[in-house]
Amino acid sequence: MSETGRLTLTVVTPERSVVDRVSCESVSLPGELGELGILPGHTPLVALLGVGRVSFTDGGKKTSVAVRGGFVEVAGDAVRVLADLAAEKDAIDASEARQARGDGEAHRLTVVGQEQLDVVNADVAFAEAKLAVAQGS
């Protein structure tokens, strides 16, 4: 259970735990249909996760993790993110992320159909999220 007026955030992927029950004041994350902001006392929620950053604040310090796909569950003051892919700052190679973004942008010129375009756009968005996490912005 979390402290009064605080959230407990967990971020996991099928391979590992990325954030393990961190106590924080607020969480923002990319829902499939837009950005979600979570504060203590939030209504219970299950939603699809989009591509972007899960950001959480504690004492004015903001920390982020890049995520791609999955689900988020809010129950009580627990926020559980089950992401298909996730990368924290220490695990991100910025030059590799820049290369992935460039490759994705170039690949947009050759895709055929909306489904392929959606995949390439998600690749580019995940690379951009990783760059933002790596740069601390």
C-alpha cells in the first residue's frame, strides 16, 4: 500500500522490471488516445498504452522512462504499467536512438499502406521518446 497522498508506480516488460514500486506524487503517461495524468485518488482505470514517456515526480524531481505499447492499470493509489518495450535513461544509447529515428524517417518514404506507416511512425516515436529520456527533457 502507498503512503497517504502518494502513488506507487511499477513499470514492467515481459523481460524485466524497469520501475519497481516507486513512491511518487504524480504520473503522466501516453495512453493510446492521448496523454493521461494520474494523481492520488484517481478513479480506477485500465487503458491501452501508446508510445512515449512515463514520467513521474517526487519532491519536484521528474524522472522518465520511454515506453511502447501495452497496458496501464490504476487501482487505488497503485499505477501498474505493463509495457511491450521500455527503456530507462541508463539503458539508452542516444546515438543508437538517433540512428533509429533517422532510419524510421527515411523508411516512411517507402512504406505501402496505413498499417506499415503506423509501425514506422511508432518506431520513430519510440526513438524520439528514448532521446527525450536520455537528454532528461
